[in-house]
Amino acid sequence: MTQFDRRHFLGSGLFAAAAATIITPERALAGTSPAGWSLAVADVDADVPVETLELVHGKVPADCDVTLYRNGPAKFRRGTGTSGHWFDGDGLVRKFRVGDGKAHLTARFVDTPKRRLETKLDAIVQPGFGSSRRDGAVVNGPDDTNAANTSVLMSGGQLLALWEGGSPAIVDPETLETKGFKTFRRDLKQMPFLAHPRVEADGTVWNLGGNGKGTFVWKLNPDGSLGKAEMLDVGRASYFHDFTATARHLIIVLQPWVQEGFKFPLSTAMAWKPELGTRILVIDKDDLSKKRTYELPAFSFFHLADGWEESDGTIRFDGCLEENPTFGQIAASALLRGEHIKAPSPMLTQIVLHPNGKADMKTTRISGEFPATDKRRAGQARRFTTHVAGYRQTPFPHAIAAWDWKTGRDDKFDFGSHQLVEEFLFVPTGSGERDGWLMGTTLNLKERKTELHLIDARRVSEGPLATWRASLPLPLTFHGTIA
């Protein structure tokens, strides 16, 4: 392992994800109806006990035996205070269990020091992505501000709730009880672990940690044990929420959203510098000192899909690219005030890295987010990307689609303007890339209920095979996993 000063790394502010100094975009405010889309960022005040969901449409396939875990912020307000950003709410892990023709839901908050302190004080005090440090705050390390609210990972039989600025939280996969933070090795305590690890087909996990000129590279063995932990100099203090990988390489996209210092809220420590362009690093998994660099025009992003390499060394991967980071900078904060600030739409785009050092981008001209693929094909060539779509007069999507990179066609189902669509994940039922189901959730604004849907991945435009409805609405999640 490369030697590093852990205390300096944690204390320098590199442990935290950051956002931006505020640029002045064209602000266009939509309505703020409490009965409308703002239900997506409403508070949940308590854990949700196990309930049986109501089947309201279709028929459940006889062989459907799936568990979907999802994670997202669900507590933003205490006393007279409100979190300063959508990304700062307390994480609520939800478990949707489908089997024997029935579906069940349970949800439980991740029991973090942040949540315990703010519950005791009945106040929002801990700083975060867009939240200021307030009276009563306790910040002695990254995990004091850890919201555990972004994603979940199943590794070595453990369910981990992820937040990019600190440690994973261990969650019991049956009861969803929090078992404390995961420490992979004593000297790595509280080291950041991004919420978008890349998982190989055999269960090997690759991840990064921290933003800044130095980032941390994690490798977990299929049994969940630590395989590698090294510091990596990336040369630019860019913010990256996600990265991608091929079978042989890690791919880090350094957008020109750059950390210029460290202060709270973290959203004041970053600046958008499009004149720098976007830099892409390709790093050998077996030897992190071996790097290749590619340059592209400036773009911003949150999410990427899995990559692959062709026989001549060409690398391809796709992502949802934005003209600038307005959404993360200011629009996601405005959501908690009931404001819709229009930001550039994320466009599904394929990035191609050629062996001669040149790079290009192939846009689909399709607005989409949360790209998902068949995880059995991680690192292998593929044809399809599942994504949310249908952005209209709300800040959230209304449709789910599967883009075909070969034909250039989008197989899409629109749930309607009364439905807010979350990330859908692929559940394989056969050997083919589309042999399976797409499983995901929506927030039905008309019924004011959360719904679970199962769609034939080969015929997305036909809509759900089955839809279940919960007894209550839950705020929108970010990411999940299938088990």
C-alpha cells in the first residue's frame, strides 16, 4: 500500500464531496404547490414497519423472487431549521421484497451520529454539501456529518449504506438495523468511500474516496475483505460523484468543477471553470502508476454507466452529461424551498477514448439520468442503457426507457405527469442482455403513494407487468441494489 498521512487527508477537507460557488444562471421558477412535486422532498418522521403492498395492476410473474434495496434522504427539517441541500437529509433505507406473488415494504433510518445529535437537539445543525454549520454542531471527523443517504452496496453478505464523504454504514439486510460504520482497517477509519462503487461480475468491488488532487482507491475482494487501499494523484481537485471502469482499467472523469479551498457549506468551496475543459484519466487496475490522459470540452456530470474495451484498445462508456453544474450548485438546494430552478438537462452521451490519445463524444440528444445496465456484463461490451426520462414541468422525470446504442432508438414508457420516476434496475431472468425485468419505484402524486413496478426489459414501452402500491408516500431516493 502507498504510504499516506491519513490525518492530513481527513483534516484537509479532501474527505468531503463539494459543490460550487454560485454562478448566476437564468432562474425560472415553477409552482410551489405542496400537493405537487414537493412531496418528493417531504419529511418522513419515523421508520416504516413491514407492510404488504397492494397489487393495483397486472399479474406477478410466478418466478419473481427479488429484493430491492433503495436509499435516499428523508428528513430535512427539524424545529425551525431546514437542510441547505437535498443531498444533506438523513438516509432512509427501504426494502422491497417480492416473492410468492406478494410484495412487502419496510424502511428504516440509518442511525448515524448526525441523526442522533439532531434528533436530540430538534434542530438541523450539522454541516454538509449545502448546509452551514450551526450552533450545537459537533464535527471531529467525516462521519460526524455522514448522512448515509446516497446508495447501498451488498458486499460479502453485508449491506452497506453509502455516503461519498465518509465510511459506509453497516445495515442488517433483514431488519435494516444499523450496526455502526464499516472500518476496513484501523488506519483507514473514516476514510471516504464513494456511493458509486464498480462491482465486477465475480463480486470484486472497486471504489474511490475523496475529491481533490489526491483520491483514495479501494479494492474489496468478493468476500468483502480489503484487497487494496492506495492513494492516487489525479492532478486536479475536481468534484466527482461517480467514476467508471472496464475489465482492466479505472476511468476517472475530472470535470472543471474544482475545489478551491475548504469551508462549510461545502457548496461554497467549489468553482465552475469551463476554460479548463474536462480531463479523463485511464488507470491500470494492476498498477495504479500507469495512467493515460484524455482531454474533452467542458461538461458536468453526476452519473456514468459501466465501460468496456474493444479489441483494438478503444474504450467506450456512457454518462448523463450536463452543460454546467447548476443543478448541484443551486437547483437541488431550491427543491427544499419548493422552488424549481431550471438547470441544463442531463443528456445521455457515449464517450469514446481512442488508442491514439484522442477522445470524442456521441450524444443521443436524449435527456436522461440514472444510467443502469446488466451488472453481469460489467466491463464487457453491451448494447443497452436503462435510464429515467420525460423531464417536463417538474424537476423530476416521468418516464423509464432503455436506449439501444446499435439502433439509436429509445424504448420508453411514460408514467404520466402525476408520477415521479426513480432509478430502475435490471433483474436478469435469462442469459441475454435484455432477458429480464426492470424493477423500480415511482411517487404517485395523484394517489400520494409510493409504487413499485416490474417491467419486461424487452418491451419497456408496454409498461408494467405488475404494480404494487404502498400505504404512504416516501420521498424520492437516489440509488439502490438488487439482491
